[in-house]
Amino acid sequence: MSPVPAVQADDSISVNASQSKKEKFRSIKVVSFSPELSEIVASIDGTDSIVATDINSVYPEQLKKLPKVADYYGVNLEALSALQFDNILLSRDFNSLIIGKLTRYKNKLRIYSITDSDELLDNIRALGQLLHREEKAQLIINDINRKISDLAAGHDKQKQIRTVLVIWDKPLLVVGGSAFLNRAVKLCGGVNIFEDLPVKFPAISAEKLIRGKPDAVISLVDNTENLPKSLRSKTFILSKEEQDTLMKISPRSFDIGIPAVCRAIESVR
């Protein structure tokens, strides 16, 4: 009898290994109640693991087609009970009253904190382990670390630009020292003039904003009509996508949101 060619045996092993690997990936199913966590899962090629989301998880496009079973104010428990899943992904700032109603699923709850880039990297790693996507997760982590290093090195010796980020105009809310966006300003070679305020998004008066003498006003509001007239010529309005990727901390923050902040700061340098 002629021996079976080795290539056929290798192909069979390869196919079986590939199938086993795919089955492993499919073994964990999750419901995500956080747009940030949904994006992280998608970024590590785990979209197929998500069976349902909250109403704000709309990126990437595939997530729009999934059942929407929650928002900040409530969860559709009937719809949730009809789903087959292993874990519910939540951010720590999700409505605690709603979390209290999920006692039936307490062993399936996975709660993550996402307040800065360090926690983002930790969560990418943790979700990579949960969904058996460790290699892809590490690639994303390496890419973000490279971008952070490049930004820091590129602006290390440049003059710091006095910057303010406005996130709302009625009342006037700006970025304080404890917000992720404060780090974004630093990475881009700016100094947040309200960095000394410990609140994430403190309310200030128009007079205080003027006294701060910003060189650049970066606005996450779509118009300048409620900003002081003397600062409107210094104001840069970010696009909806840029705003979204700054307010939701995800890998896209380093691809879209932070580069937009850097461009605004560079334009007045």
C-alpha cells in the first residue's frame, strides 16, 4: 500500500486545529451594556461573541444589528432572559440601581472601570483573556503604547499651548484634571488651564473661562453661540465622530479623537 502523502496528514491536522480554535472562540458569549466595552471586544475580533448590547453600542456597524436590551435607565429583563450567554459586560459607572436588579445574573456580571488609558489597556488584556483573543489583544495594546510614546516624544520639548476642552455649554462644562481628556491634552503638547480642578467635568462661568486666557478652545459642542465672543475665533469644533471617540475611551480614541485634539493645538502653535 502506498503511504499517504505527508501533506495530506498535515492539512488534516491543520484543519482540525483550526476548527478546534474556532470552537474555542465561539465558546464564550457575552452581552455588553457598555459602548466602550463593546468597541474593545470588536477591536480584538470578538464581535461574534456579542449576542446583545445596550442602545449606545453602535460601533462597529455590525453591532447595530444586534438586539438592544438595555440603556442607562433600565434593562429589558424579559429579552435578556431569552438569550444564551456566559457573561454580562458592564462599566463601573453603569446605573447601580439597574445592576441591583440583575441579581439573577450576579455570577455572570463582569464590571470594568474605564477612566484612563491605563485602565483601557488593562481591559483590553482582560477581555482578550476572557474571549481567548490574547494575541489580538496584545497587538492592540502594543499599538496604543506605540502611539502614546510617539505623541509624548513628538511634543516633549515644544512650547505648551494653553488649552481648554468644552464638553457642554449650558451650563458651561469643561475638562478637569481627573478626566481622560486631560491626558489627551498633555499628549498633544498642551496644558489644560483647568487641570487643577479635581472634578472630571467642572462647571465654570464665562468670566472664569476668559480669565484663563486659553490659546485654544476645543469644543465638543456643535456651535459656539453660548461661548464668550472673545474666544470664538480660538474655538475648534470637533466632528461627531471625534467627540464620540473622546468621550468613550476605546482604541479609536487614539486613532480619531486624540489626533483631532493634537491638530487643534498644533494649529495655534
